[in-house]
Amino acid sequence: MRARAVENLAYTATCQNLIGEEGEGPGLAMICSPEGVLAESTSEGLLVADCDLGRIRFLRAQEDGPRFPGGKACKAGVLWQWYRPELYSRQAAARPGLG
């Protein structure tokens, strides 16, 4: 889940098989940000974390590059900055309905 948070510069949450037949399970509940795991638990209950949407907006607005804005370990910028339409225009023209 952390990888999805980093790739999409978004918060992600998951819960996986927390309670088995015996009342206990090997599962995990987790809330992640692009900069780290905010909360995680292997027990039954409510998992809560503070999510700073302003920080996500800031990270998405940054130019893509090999630096850590604000001192946090996160790659800023979004993948659309790598988009190169000149590579796809001929393929799209050759296959109607794709472009």
C-alpha cells in the first residue's frame, strides 16, 4: 500500500484478513501517505490518522525531480510530467478509437 501512495501521491488505506475463525488473524490494517506509514495495526478496532491534504497538493504541484521537498522522503511531481504525446500520435492514428 505504501508503494501505491508514493506512485499516486495520495493517501491509501487497507485492511487484510484481520479476524480469522479463531478470532485472531495474521492480517494488517494500514494507512499510508506518500511520505510514510501513518498508522498500522494487527488487532481489531478503529484505525485513525491525520491526513494533510495541503501537503498532497504541494507535492503534486512540484516539478518532478530527484529531491525531497520539505525534507521528507518522497518523490514530488506526477507522472503526467513524463507524458510524451509525440511517441503515441502515430500509434493512435493507426488504430482508430485509441486517441
